[in-house]
Amino acid sequence: MSGGFDPGKVDDVIHGRLRLGVMAYLSSVRSALFTELAEALEATNGNLSVALRKLEEAGYVAIDKRFENRKPRTSASLTEEGRRAWAAYLENLQGLFPKG
């Protein structure tokens, strides 16, 4: 396919709707609390957990779990590998748009 878009280069880890939302959100912040992500993406806790786990297994997201005032606090952030994968994903999609 001319124009730069290569369907074979679409990162299936990122391409799912919720994972795409997570990557987009995390690309614009240093880190985000689990509850913040769930609310922003209108995701259930279970679905968000699965999406984050898949992104974490790919090395794209780092998960930090800790307690603050005896309450569990889970946050997520993009790794350097995740930022590179996100940039490559967006660059490939740019090929869908005609230049000029």
C-alpha cells in the first residue's frame, strides 16, 4: 500500500479500543491512578485491569502498587518502550492521510 500505511505494522497490543485509550491517556501525563483511568476511559475495573496487564506484559506500561493511608493506590505510566511503540503506532497511522 503506497502512502506509508502498512496494515502489517499495526501493533495489535495497542490497537484494542481500551488499550488504545490507555496509551493515548498515558502519553499525555506522567502517570495516572487506576481510578482516574477507569473514569476517563469509562471502563470497568475488570476490563481496565485486563488491558493494563496486557500492556504491562508487552513492556509498554509500568504499574506501581502501594498503600497510602492504608488504602491501595495503583498507578500506571508509559515506559520508554511504550512511548516508542506509541510513536511508531501513530507514525504508521499517519500514512492513512494523504500528504499535500
